[in-house]
Amino acid sequence: MKNGVGRGVFITGTDTGIGKTYVSRLLAEGFAYSHIVNYMKPVQTGCTRNTSGDLSAPDLEYVLASGKITDQESGDSAPYRFEPACSPHLAASRAGVTISIDHIREKFNRMANRKSITIVEGAGGVLAPLSETATMADLMLHLRLPVIVVAEPRIGTLNHTSGLRAWYSIISIRWQRTTFTTISSALFATMVRPIFLSWSTTRRAMIA
């Protein structure tokens, strides 16, 4: 899991509320046995005000509650926070803010180093818009991390994940970043027992 500045993984999903944060926390807990772990939620909508009047990022709070991540700057971990529980670009527009991928990448570079693993969790799915011109897929490509897709083990998942992988491969080639970023795995998240499968195993399991 190497990239230009460190190591990590990008967590995305086939839908909103699919279990990305749950999976992110599980990975943080697992990696923490042998690595320093960072967690980043570049864009968080649906935030609430804490007693100090600042916006709290619920996904960040949930992952940090594991106790496996320490000495992490909150401003780097969740640089864009919005109160409305809606798409990132709409929440940013209402707040009069433009989400900058370059700014997110700067924050990521501050966190990442060769002795740590950084878990980056997207907002919504791959095509969730960040602005009028950028989507979550653009951020994934810029960060150059391997991607894990969180999905549900139900009818239709093979079609969703296969189509997503094919589409992502096409835009990766256009961006000339196939060397750095690939959708390599799918993870079926349930509250009882998450199942992590390589892409080839995922396809065989869903066909069987």
C-alpha cells in the first residue's frame, strides 16, 4: 500500500450509509497492532456543534473512539466540515466554501509518512460531487491510494461493483494513474462479521 509520500488506503462504497466508517474503524484497530495509524475524513457533512461552538465530525469521532489513533491534528483529519446532511458540493455551496482537492492533498501529505498507514474515508459514493467540476473519484486519483469498496452482500452487488471497477479503470487510464490507484478489493460489511475479499474472490463468491 505505497504511494508518493506514505502508505494508506481509500475507503469508498456503493452507497451512502453502507458501512464505510465502520470498516475504517476496524481497519484502524487492525493496523494499530503493528503500525502508527492515521484517519482522514476529507469532507464531512451532517456535523453538529459541540459545547465550544465548533463543528464536530461524527465519523472522525467514531473512529477516534477506538483509542487506536493518537496525536492527530483534528484540522488535518477533517478539513471540510458542514452542518447540512447533504452532498458535499451542496453543503459547501450553502456555506460559501469551495472544496479544494489540492488543499485536501496538502493535509493528507502532512499526516502521511513512511512509518504510518493513513485511512482515508470518502463521503458518499465514488461519484459524490465535491464541486461543479470534481467528484470523489477525482480525489481518489489525486491521493494515489489503493481503493477498497464497501458493499452489501445482496443481489445486484456484483453488477454495482463490477461496473464501478470498469468505470474507474477507464478514468484512471485517462488520468494516466493506473500505476498508483486501483480498485483492488471489495468488503462486505455487516454489523456481525465483515468479510474482506480480493477482487477475484469477490467475483467468484457472488457468482457462486
